[in-house]
Amino acid sequence: SDIELQSALARAFQIFKNDPDAEKKIEEYVSLIESSADGIDDENFKMRFLSYTSRNSSPEAVYARLYTSFAAAEKSKKIVGVNMVGPENHHIAMRDYSLHMNMLAFLRKQFPDVKLSLHAGELVLGMVPPEGLRFHITQAVMLAGANRIGHGVDMAHETNASELLALMAQKQIALEVNITSNRDILGVRESDHPLSIYRSYKVPYVISTDDSGISR
């Protein structure tokens, strides 16, 4: 039940928060980020980071890593938010998607100043069953409270897509558009890309690149 889930998330959160080893690792990670970014910023360019967690591990590991990601982002001005990475069509990602969104919703309440940028809807027909295309962006926005959405390719299949697009426009929840990646990985190109749908609803968007390990 939802009450049992919230209770379990709260108990685990207290364990993570009171773990000195976890705190030490978080401090080491923040120090690494700070030193890596040292001296890069100037009047024309700023380097900032997202801490991230793979969505394709056990629930316990995902939650622990999400906690450390949020905790690190709270400690460093160089870390501007949290993301989840990994193939969204992986069986674990599909099985646990709603659980992950509940984890994020809980942690957002504990770390209210930390932003959330979520890869969601990086899916097309044939990759997952049709029902898997209907709720990922919706839950990322409405349940997890994402400030930005990465990819968002399956928007046309989302239940109540019109209401969701209007909400994204109203709240200025930006879409990160990865044109080359979507073409190479998903086979979505030119007029098949849903960017025109987002534009018609005046959803803000930024043209982005996928990471170099994916799209060289």
C-alpha cells in the first residue's frame, strides 16, 4: 500500500542520513566535482553538473544512490540537480518505474531546493508494450515533480497528453531535445519527432546532446 511504501522510504532515509560512511562518500564526491570544475567558469561559460543514478539496479541500490545524489546536490552549487540514467525500456526500469517516481517524490520533500531533471519517455512502439508508453512523462512531471524532461519522445502516447503539455507550458518545465540521439537510438527523425507537438503547446525546450558514450 502507499502508506507502507511511504513508511519504508522514511525508515530507509533515516538509515542513509545517519550513516557516517555514506556522509564521507558524499563529501568525497562533492570535493571531486568542485575540484574538477575549478577555474573553468568565466564571463562566457559556466560548467555545472547533474548527479545521477542508474534506474536498472535493485530498488535498495537505486534508493540509496538517489539519496546520495540529492545530498550531494544540496551541498554543492556546482551540482544543479539530479537525474536518472540507463535504458528506460530495460525490464527493471519498466517494472520499477512508478516505484522510482515515488522515491523521487519523497526525496524532493526532504531536499526541496534540489532540482530534478528526468529522462522520461525515451521510448517508441515496439520497444515496450503499448501500456508502457502511457505514463512515464506524466509520472515524472506530476508525481516526481521534475523541473525538466529529457527526451520525452512518447508524448503522443501519454494518457491525457493535452493536459500534460499544458501543465508543462504553465510551469515552464523544459524539454531537453536530443535530436541526433533520438534518430540513432529510437529511429525517430524529422517530422516523426514530437518536438512540433511541444512547440504547439509553447512548452520551453533546449536542443541538447546525449552523452558521448551513447552518441559519439
